Amino acid sequence: MDTHTQLLQVGLKEMEMTELPKINEMSIATTLPVFWCSLDKHLDKLMLARIGIDELRQTHPESTPSNVKAVYMSPWKSHTLTPKFTPMVGIVTEIAKEISRSSLKADLEHLNFDLVVTDCWGVIYQGADHTMLHTHFPADFSAVIYLEAGDDCAPIVFGNGIAVKPQAGLLVIFPGIMPHAVPQNYDRRVVLAMNLNKLPKFA
């Protein structure tokens, strides 16, 4: 064993023995933005995504365990399991990049970052289904696309109590760190959800 390897092992052992300092926390009142737009001009892509969820329910019938308490939730990385989500993934990615440029004043392309959908899943809500309060951290953005939304379906409710009423074709994008939940549902509600992360580009 050479000297370099010995020093490395000693350093690793010292790191294992070192306790982390006490971590403190304080709450700071702030506001976070929520963005929305209509995807009515992309009805063909919305319909394709809706068909994709039904097909995934056939090929992957077990609902994914999570804080989503719904009749069906497809696997976390469903965009890798069906090409029917690909067009919608592309649209949401471009919209999120524009949000970064225009509203958050960060041109990711200029900063040598790309924005990538890392998780994508479909959910079918029926009856008294709901989703517990949670965040999508460490995702930079989270997106929800409403593919079906009955008149009495549940809203998405953000941590400050603001509720957004679903409508078919509505896209909602928000920071991944923002707490949100879905209260008890009373009507048909089908969504495609995504997490997006910024990743550095390498030459």
C-alpha cells in the first residue's frame, strides 16, 4: 500500500468519526410563484398522454406507493416506459425554460444548463382519493397537466391555502420545494405530473 492510499484511508476514517454540527432552522416568510397556462392548442398531445396512462395501467397495473392515495398511479419514470408522454414532456420542458427566462431572469441555455424531466407519472383519481401534503424537493420545477377534470373534482392546494381549480388542458408549474396537497376528491380527475431538474451541460 503506497503512502497516498494510506493517507486517504486515514482521512476517510477521520471523516467517519467526525460528528456533524448541530443544524438549526429558522422560518422566513416568503412567497413563491405558481405559473399556469392552457394547452388547448395541443389537444392531440393531451389525448396521446391520456391513452398512455391507460396503456401503462394495463402493462404496469400495480399502483406506485406514494403520498398519492388514488385508484392508480403509474411508475415514477413512466416517460421512459411509453413514447406517448414524449410530446407533452417536450412542451412542458420548453414552457419551463421560458418561465426561467422571462419570470425568474435565468437563461439556462446562456448559463450552460439544460432542463430535464427526471420523473413523470400519471394518476387517476376517483371517489374519495386524495394526496397528502408534500413537496417535490430536490426538483427545481414540478408540473401538473390535467387530462380530465370533472366539475366536482378536487383542486390542488398549495401550502398557503391557495387552491387551483383543475380544468382539462390546464398546465400548472411551480417550484419543487413548494408544499401542496389534493383534498378529498369527488369526481373524475386524471393528471400527468412531472419533475424537472436543471443539469449542467458538458462539452
